[in-house]
Amino acid sequence: MNLKKGLLGVLILFLILTGVFAGGQKEKGTAAAPAAKKLVVWYWGEQEAPGAQKWLEETAKMYSEKNPGITFELVLQSTDNLVPAFKTAASAKQGPDIQYFWGGVWTLEDAWAGSLAPISDFIPQSEYSHYISNVERESGGKLWGMGWYLSGNSMAYRKDLFKKAGLDPEGDYVQWDKFLAACEKLKAAGITPIAGGLKDGWFGGWIWQLLGKQGLDSAEDFKKASVGQYKFTDPRFAEWWSRLNELIQKGYWNSDINSLDYQQGQDLFVKGEAAMIFGNDTFYPGWMDTVGSDNFGVMMVPVWGKGKMASAYTVTAQGLGITSWSKYKQEAADFLMYMHTADRLAAWWNYTGVFPADDRFDASKVTSPQMKKVFTWIKESPAPNLENFVPSMLDDQAHFVGCQQLFAGELTPAQCAELQETVIQKWRKENPEAVDDFTKWIK
């Protein structure tokens, strides 16, 4: 009996040493394959930075090759579905590991709701300090998202139409009176001065943040007005409605602005049916390809106000965050850092012609005179996008609707300001916890 036990022990030892035991033969020197981990990414951006999809697909593929066991499911969201799809996912605590967010409240409202993990818990400060526009994603001493690429706003104009109207295409039309004079000459020449589309509302938010900022010194003023420390009916908050109405009454916009959506309004400009548009610099490379670089001009948004933000260049960073329910938070953070490596920053510019949100980007790659001008504005006089510093409810129910009704002649400028104040009071009443979050956010 003891002999049998001894022989059995020798046999077991032999099997262990030769790699055969309870599972077959193990090849010498072969490591076990890492457990598969799939990162689900819900993103947006192709709509305003064409080439983003191909870049992300390439980046994910390259990362998987460098990191066996990490795979990706990339889901491009539509503009209308981006926010509601994530709200639904957050309610169920399932969905993406990495989610696309616009800056400011579009990120922080979800962070305050517990739907995001702070990336500063997973990415070292030595790395994220290079990301541009972190201020939009900071709250409670944490960083809740990563800037991916920059999106700025200026006035784009057609040099060919300016020439047709007898205007100097290289002239200075930034001061309000000069801008109005240029609009009048364009109109007299049978040219629609400014294009836009308000049917889906979004452009109303743009108009507000570009004209509405000009009476104020800081985005902090809008946070304070949101929590009731100021009123949106105060002249410095409300005067912009009168300036917009001035452009409407003079007939400087396309008459069908309320019948066209955001994209259709842009198309008017690209097709040469309007001379100017409040533009997004992410579109400029594509527009130049269509209209011709020689016909395309950029200038700062016309200035009517005297606040410190009046003459500054509005720019934000569109970005990504890690969901609080993700099982792979560190893996997600590692991929976000990979997106900011030198090779990937250069590739992003090559694919899109849009500035990455990283101060390590090699600006010598920018060769277009128009985009060089934009990059100079970003570096020398940046200002935040104010849509990111007020509750989204205010944008949706006051700026979107107010602009539509002002153009339709259904509200006066004063009534539009009253609408803002009514909506923000409603928001404060319905969202006391959010009011507390906003109050803590004020610097």
C-alpha cells in the first residue's frame, strides 16, 4: 500500500514537472493569454471634426495591437441622441466605459449625479496638466474629464461676396458700427449678410454665448446669475438681445432661419448664398476645401460690448470621461493617455485639421494662414464657451426658444430676457441639489 502511494506521488510529481496535469500539456515558455477586456466607447465629433471616426478607429486598433487583451466597441452617436442615450445608460448604470462630453456643465452635471469617475484618480497630474481647458471639467478638487480637441468660434466670411459688394475682403469689420455698415452694403448688393438655422435650436445657444458674453468680465458672472446672485434681466446680461434684434430688424439674416436646422444654415454659407456665419473653427478646413482658400476669411466676432470677454476668442475643449460603473477604469484612463501621445496628436491634426486639446501639439504643422490666425487667437485671448457654464435647461428653454421667438417677432428683447429669468428660477426651484453644486463651483 505504501509502495503504491509512493509510486503515485512520483507520477504526480512527474506530471507537474512535464506540464501535464488536469488540463493537458502546456508548451514550454508560453505565457497564458491575458483575459480579454472590452472598452465600450460612445463618442461624437465626426459631425464637427470630419476624420475623427477614422482617427479613433485607427487609434483603437493600434492600442489593441500594443496591448493584447484590450478590445474596443466604438459607437458613433448622433447629435440628437448623444445626451439622452447617456442619461438612459446612467440610469441603468450600464453602457459605455468611455463617454463623449462637451465641456463645463455638460460634463459636470453627470459628475455631480454620480455617473462619472474622476480621471485625476487614474491619470497623473504630470500628464493631465498638458490637457487644455481643464477648468471646464474641474470640481471639488477633481478632474472629471479629458479634453480631446478644441472647438472655437469666430466669424467666417466669403471674400468673393465681400468683393462683389464693394467691400475690402481684408478690411476690419470687428467693431459693431463697421460690421453693421458691411452688412448694409452686402444687403444692398442683393447678398444675404449672415446665415443661420434655428429650427433645431442649437444655433440659438451659439448666438447667445457669442453676443451675450460681451457685457461681462467672466464666466463666473453667469454661474452667479444661475444661482440667483444676479438677474438675467440686468442690463449687462440682457443688452445682447437688443443687439441681436438690431440685426433682425435690419434684415441681415436669411429670412427662413426658423425653417432651417443648424446644418442647413451652414450650407447657405458654404454654397455662397450668404456672406458670413458665426462659425466653428472645426469646420474651417473642410469649408476651405469647398469654397477655396482664397475665398475664405476669418475674423473675430463683431464687438458691441465693453466687458473683458467682449473681444476674446471663445474656445472650448470637447472631451471624454470615464463612467462610474466601468469595470475597467484604469484601462480606460490608459487609453485616454494614449490618445495624447505625440504620434496620435500629429495624426489627429492630419486626419481632421482640428486643434487637439494638448499644449504639446506641434504648432509648426499648421500651414493655413486662416488656421494660423485662429491658433493665435486661441493662444493670446481665449475665453470660455458660456453654454458650458449655465444649466443646460437655460440653454434649451431660454436661449434656443428665445432666439426662435425673437426672429419670429413673437417676443421682444425685454421679453426674451424675462424668459431667461423665468427659466432659471424654474431650474432653481426644481433642482435644489444642482443649485448647491453650482454654488460650490463658483470661484
